[in-house]
Amino acid sequence: MAGTAAAGFGAACALKPIYAESVDIKEQSRKLYESRLKAYEEMKNVAKIPELNYTPTARYTEASKEEVLYPIIEKSDVLMVAGAFFGDEGKGKTVDAIATHPKVGVVVRVNSGENAGHTVFDSAGKKYVFHLAPSGLLIPGKINLVGPECVMDPISFFREEVSQLVENKVDYLDRLYIGNCHIVTPYHKLLDLLASGANASTLKGMSPAHASKVKKRGIRMDHLYNNREVAEKRLQKDMEDYFGFLARAGMTEEKVLEICKSVNSDGTIRVQQYIMDFVTAKDKVKYLMDLYEVEVINNSKFPKRADVSYMIRDTLKNGSKVLVEGPQSYWLSNASEKFWESSTSAQTCAGGLAATTRFNLQDYKITVLNIHKAPGSSRVGVGANPSSFIPQDFFSRNGVNTLRDLPPGTFNKPADFEAIHKIWMENVQDNGIVKPGMYQGWDLGTAMAVASSETHGECGATTKKPRICGLFDCVAHAEVNEVQGPYLSISALDRGDIYDKLGVIIAYAYNHPEGKESMSNGRTLKNGDLIRAGDALPTEEAMKYCYPVVKTLDGWKDTPLYAGSDWWKKVKHPTELPKKVCDFIGTIEHFTGAQVVSIGNGPKGDQIVYLKKSA
């Protein structure tokens, strides 16, 4: 069940701190508590909003995929599975469920790069880890495409992703086609490593590669297959940013190599050998072009090339449906005004996906299925996030690259999730404001962040960094619902099986520690102001000073949803979901306008429950 993921967390996330200097994190946690206590003293008398008294009444009954999902597919031409929070929402289950529909002919990734990560299993239970390759590769008969607005390191793409297909004899050469992608080179990844702050990047070269793309200085796949001299000149020009950075930083390539080896020193390879070979190569352009000739151009096992945009349009003309597999999420999209400073480099909202898919938007029906994860909604990376238990950069700026880096004896590891969570929920006041607390000498929010990450196995599939967990944010999701439509799947809802109480955020309270006002799109926010679900969301500069207003709900420990639990296996199916589960779903629907079509109840691909509203 949900709690069993903790066993895998230590092994998956056991890395050493790399970037931050030695810091007394317990002391920093105490200071965090003090700053929170000051804010609480100023907010504790905020008037209770009537929305906290809302009593959910909706009831939901288990239904089949054919009853719930297939009618949505049937009425659509293009289906998009999009992240509704900050990535890592568990989109894979819904992608797989849609991809198996007989009328879906193509599965496509249309933008972003290998900074996404998802694990899929074939029918025999064999595990595959994909970053850029569409997960429809494991479904016989489906065409899989990587579109021209994607950024691709063809070396790591082949060695880390395609090689799995080769080794396991998966038929892919006539089912996987690569468009005219922008190339991520070793110098893009090195710039990412050298210039990014702790916890600010996946080290996959995304920002530098997209910068080359915008400046029209990089190379694309077609450059590799045509005039070598042209490609060499473009690489030489584009590489100026790399040498310029070293010159400004006063850094030698010997130092660069030292840093590369340092970040690999704990046994986890973050900088591959071919990238370090680039550092030591005397003729770097020749090194790259020779590498691409051997491993891409003249490699008979490298996937075939195609005009992916044309293939998508042709598929639609012929009456088949297209499934767009969205990377990252709505709020991480570079088009997201509200979190632009901490976004990824591609437009990963549904609108951005539609634009980069390149078909006539007037001719075809688009449907978006939004995916959110709860309990334990999470985010990696920096940036404002009122729903998280601690500031997004708290671990990274205090030398914790993974939870194994916490001082020995912290919370008598593993943390007692139930005890910590009980105290945290008891500290939610009648007006929804959370009273700060301490646990074993640590800020209570820090304890909740650690306990949630350990218990739910929350670390990045690509980076192995601990994700910062928090509550389902109805204020943020209300905007997602307005922009991307009502269909919502809540993955991992079986995590709630271990909760006595759950919380959802239905408003924010603004509080600046110095009493300063913040301007957000013409609205002036003052201490004590509230932002409710459905209101315009503040921009990130103002959101840094927003605190959650939490509505509490009862948990469903006595009726666990986990597919492997005795209760779920013994109950007669299809069943009406337990009242407390319905209350949680109904509350989210009420405050966001969403229509929850499915929930996850286990880690396997088929452990998903489709819902019909029965009352």
C-alpha cells in the first residue's frame, strides 16, 4: 500500500550532498519555526471564511474504463495527458490507459526533453525507464513519435532509453520516429551543471539548450545528416557561450573536470563519461561530430527519422486519434506567468502542447486529462509554493541533497509519519491557519516534509532529489481547471489509507514579515488579505508571502483503497466508495470545478479506479 514505498526511498535517493556547504540544518529549522511563529501571530485572528464550513455530499461509484474513459476518447481527436501541478503527478497510468484504446494510433512527445522521467512496465512485468521516449512503445501496434520542438541529447537517448528496447528485443524500428529535434550537446549539460543553483535544475542541459534554440545558434537533427562542415561551424559558434562562461568565471577545464568527478563521487552518475571526454578533447567540434557519426548517423539501431508534424496531421486526416504525452506540468510551463522564474524551459501546459503538435486547431476536438497527485502533492525545484510543508529550497540550501544527508538520529529515522502528521493536523486552527510547532527540536513543517517524503517514496525519477510534499491546492487547481478543462485524475489516492485526517487548501492568506504590500497584476496585497479558490492567482513575487488556509477532512483508515488491501479485495465490486473518500473528492470538485474521472489505488498500471458520480 501507500506506506510500502518508503522501503524503496532510501535506496533510490541515497546520495551525498554536493552543492551546499556544511550548515547546521537543525538550527536553520529552528529559525524557520521562529519566522513562521511571527507570521502566525499576525494571522491567527484572520476571520474564518464561510467556505471552511462547506459539507460535501457527493457520492461516487466505481465504474469501468469503458464506461468512463472510453466515451471521453471517442468524442475526441487529440487527447492530452497534462500535469496539473508541478510535475511528477503520475501521468503514466492515464497515458497507458488511453494508448491501449484501439482508435488511438499515435503517441507523441512534442516538447521539452529528458528532464522528464517515467517508469513503465511491459505485460511481463519488465521495467523500463523512459525520459523522452513515449511510453506507448510497449503497446504493440502503436506509432510513437518524438516531435521537432523537443530537445534531445541523441547519445544519452540511445544509450539510456533505446538500448532498453534493443536488449529486450522490443520491435521499435518501425514504430518509433524522431523529428527534427534540437540537439542537446555536452556543453549544454556542462553549462547547466556549472551555472545552476542547488535544486534549480535536473542537470540535463535544458536551459542552455533552449537558449541555443531561441538564439537560433544550435544544431538540429537534420544538421547531423547533411553537410558536416555546416554543422561544425554552427557548433563552433554555439560553443562560444561555454567558453565565455569559463572565462567570466575564471575557471579552467581542469576545474570543470574536477567538478564533474565530484558530482559522480557517490557512485551515482550525473555526468556521463562522454561529457567528461568532451572536456578533455582538444578539438571539441571534431570530437562531437565523430561521436554523432558513430552513434547516430551510422548506427542502424538508432530510430528512424521522419517529419513528425506531418505524420500527426496525416494520422488525424485518416481518422485515427493522437495521444500527446505531456512532460512536466501546467505550473512548470515556461508560459506560466505566475511561476515563470522557476519554470522549465518549454511550454508544457496544454496550450503549449497544442501549439507544438502543429495541427489545425479548428478542425479537431482536443480533450485534456489533468493529472494531480494526492495526498502528498509534491514539487521538485525552487520557487514559491504555499501548499508545501517547507520552502522549496530549504533542503538544498542547507546541504541536504537527499534525506540520507540529514544528521544522524534526525526524528529517530525513519520519521514517525503518523505521530508527526497527527500533531500537524491538530495545529490547523478553526480559521484554517496552521499554528507552527516543534517536533523533537525541529520545525514541525520540516518534520512533515521529511516524514512525507520518506513514507511516500518521493524523490525525483530523473534527479533522485527529495520532492517537497504538501497538500492538494484548490486555489492553484481552480486556474488549471479554467484553462485546461474539468477532467481530473488523482493518482496515488491510496496514500490516504494511512491518514487519520487530511487537509486541502481552499485559500491563501498574505503576510509579509515587514508588513510590506505586494503588487500583482494591478492588485495590491496587504497583510491579512485572502486569495480564495477561483480568485486570480498572485504572481510568484507576491506568492512568496502567502500561507495556506486549510480545510480538514476525516481520513479513511478503516476502509483502505489500496488494491492489495483486505478490505478492497473483499468488498463487492463495483462498489460505492467509502463516504470519507467521497468527501475528499467532493471537496476538491466543489472548490475547483473539476470532474474527477479516476483515482489511483496502487503502483501498478492497472491499479486505477474509474468513477461515476452517484449522488
